[in-house]
Amino acid sequence: MKICVIGLGYIGLPTSSILASNGYIVNGYDVSSKVVEVINSGNSHVEEPGLRTLVQAAVNSGNLKAYASPQESDVYIISVPTPINEDKKADLTYIEHAAQAILPMLKKGDLIILESTSPPGTTRDTLVPILEKSNLEIGKDLFIAHCPERVLPGKIIYELINNPRIIGGINEESAKRAEKIYKTFVEGPIYLTDATTAEMVKVMENTYRDVNIALANELAQISGELGINCWEVIKLANLHPRVNIHNPGPGVGGHCISVDPWFIVEKFSSLAKLINQARQVNDYMPEYVCSLIQKHLSVIEKPKITILGVTYKADVDDCREAPSERIIENLKKNSDYNIFIYDPHVRNYKYELSNFKDAFENCDCIVVAVDHTEFKYIDPEQLAKIVRNKLVIDTRNALDQVKWSNNDFNYILLGENLEKTECLAR
Ligand SMILES: NC(=O)c1ccc[n+]([C@@H]2O[C@H](COP(=O)([O-])OP(=O)(O)OC[C@H]3O[C@@H](n4cnc5c(N)ncnc54)[C@H](O)[C@@H]3O)[C@@H](O)[C@H]2O)c1
């Protein structure tokens, strides 16, 4: 059986490699010729533990080949991006283009699986109308299912195999046919449902996280006002057997949690009040961090600010929607600020990245925006010798407060005992 995976990114590439290593002939298709070239050389263009080895084995076995055009197959798995536009509305053009690209090659018995996270109703209202143009009867001659991906970057390969999967068919036969494919490599349980329910399950998983992070971010601001440490509040509250308060931070990033709740708000704006409010609380956090920086640097002339971390979470290279970008852009509006950026995981970034020495030399304010493991090992004693002003603003509770304070750093932790600041007035 031949499978064409459309979109060979963080999701499509590991999925292709696992399918190939389970005996399928996988024709990967990506619009980026660079991606195609890298994969065919046995490499991975995304940073993910174990992925390079898996890709190399799949390519060497002859089962995985990448192409710059779609290849006729029996199963098509669509794993293209589903971002939001400036107006927070879902951009479904990638899905539409993918569906249109395979339309001429569809034949009786083919199965199309949409893996991209999609607004509820997309399979039924966007994908089906395009695929109907094949003149094949949907659900009888052409089978369509939505199988959302719920892997965690950093653990993608393990979770692809072990996570429970939800498969929503456009009809029961479609769901069953998709299940057969996933059963060849998924060891977790597989649950079958309809396509729109499967779409809503995925979007609600991320919305649940977003709303709960917003709750933690409000707690962080309130704790700062109250003169207590929100991290201690969270630790102690979570000792309750049915409480799981999430961690606050400089905002929510990534292409999932900060994006997917908008899919619901767009369609149900008058009903999704809490979801909308949570998005706004989280989207406000970069501004809140900037006002903390501003407040603590008000007495320093032309300060040098070093941002530590530009990815959306720790120990990955993915910068999509990361709050650091909003922090940097906000700070750049002040021409007095001299901004340096350091991230050991990122090679190419929108703004210039510095090496370790340049980043910290004569620095006036270190802002920890991501809790990369490496940052825990930065030695404050050594840094104390090269910075100009000993100030660190930790938005992730990533550093050892005692160690930094013992080296005379003014250690400011997001959500802890802050004096009342103007920024709190929204
Ligand atoms: N990355 C994750 O951790 C994750 C987790 C769960 C769900 N998802 C969802 O999976 C989907 C894919 O995400 P991703 O992170 O793999 O994206 P990505 O940006 O890493 O990869 C997408 C790939 O698709 C290619 N592409 C774009 N349009 C194309 C087209 N018309 N035809 C062929 N190729 C095309 C791009 O060049 C890119 O290589 C999104 O809907 C995302 O929300 C991602």
C-alpha cells in the first residue's frame, strides 16, 4: 500500500518515517524543495530527539522518498499548517491547496486522512466539497477521516506510537479504514467517532490548556500585587487531589495552544466568552513582562537587555508564535534599549542572535523568556563579572533564585511580590 503524506514538517515527517518503517511505501510531498532535498539526503530539517535516525533508516530502506509534487497513492495524509490570520480567523488555504493537489489522482477506494488541527466542521464543510469534485461518491468510493495529532514536541516519536488516538470518519467505514492504518503502528487505544467530534476533541484539548494557563497568569499578576509568591500558591494548591493549576509565563506560544482556541471563538463568538477572555489574558502577558522590564530599568541610561530564549517552549527550536517575539518587538519601540538575544537551540531567527559572550557582556538586564535546560547551568558568579547591572527577570521560574541572589543579582520572578506597577492597569 502506498501512502502520500502531504506536508513534511514536525508532524508529517515523523509520521512518514514511522509508516515507512512499518512497511508502507511512503511518498512524502512538500511544497518546500529544501525540505524535500534534506529528507532525501537522510536528514531531518526539524529538531526532534531520535527523528534523524528514524528518517535515515526510512530513506535507506527505500520505503520513504520525498517529492516536490504529490504522488499517486492509496492513502493521503494531510499534515499541512493551519495557522490563524492577523484577524484571528483560521487560514484553511493550506488544506484547500493540499486537497486540490491530490484531486486529479484520486481513484475508487482511496482514503484521505486530515491530520492538521482544524476548526470543527472543516472536514465536512471544506475538505468534502473539494474532494467531491473527483466525482467519486464520498463514504462509498472515497473515504475521508480526521485523525488529529496530539504529540508533544520533544517526545513526538514516543507519543506517536503510545498516545491514544481519536479517529473521526465522515462515515463509519471511513473511520474503520483509517483505524486499520493507525493500528499498524499505534500501541495506544484508538477511539472511533465522527469527523466534527474528532476536530472538537483536539481543539478543546488545547483550549483547556490555554484557559488554565490564563488562570495561572491572572494568579501571577494578583500574587504580585498581594506580595506573595504565586509559584508557592500553585505548588500548595496542587496538593489538593483534584486541583491542577498550570504554570504562568510570559505568554502562550506555539502553533497549537495560542491558535486553536481562536477556531472556536471565530465560529461561536457570542458563546465562547471564557475562551476569548483567556486568549486575551495570555496575549497580554508579553506586554506585562515589558512593563516589568521598563520599571526596573527606568534609572539606567541606554540599557542593554538580553533576552534568553526565543522558542515557544523549553528545549525545542520552534519559534512559532513565541511570546519572546512580542517582547522583543515591544522593547524595540524604545530606541534607548539595546537588545541582545541568546538561544542555544535556534539557528535562524527573525532578529540577530548573539553568542554567549556578546549577549552578556555589559548587560543591564537578563530576561529569561524560555526555561531551556542550559539556562539552569549558567553560573551567576561568572556572569556577575561581565554584566554592567545585576538584574535578572525570570518569567519561567527557571533559575535558582537563592544562587542568583547570593551573587548580588536583583532577581525578579514573575508572579512574586512585585510592587504595584502601572502595567497592571489594563
Ligand atoms: N507540531 C506539533 O507539535 C503539532 C502537534 C499537534 C498538531 N499539529 C498540527 O499539525 C499540522 C501540521 O503542523 P506542523 O507542526 O507539522 O507544521 P510544519 O510547518 O512543521 O510543517 C508543515 C509542512 O507542510 C508544508 N506545506 C505547506 N503547504 C503545503 C501544501 N499545500 N502541500 C504540501 N506541503 C505543504 C510546509 O512546507 C511544511 O514543511 C498543523 O495543523 C498543526 O496545528 C502540530
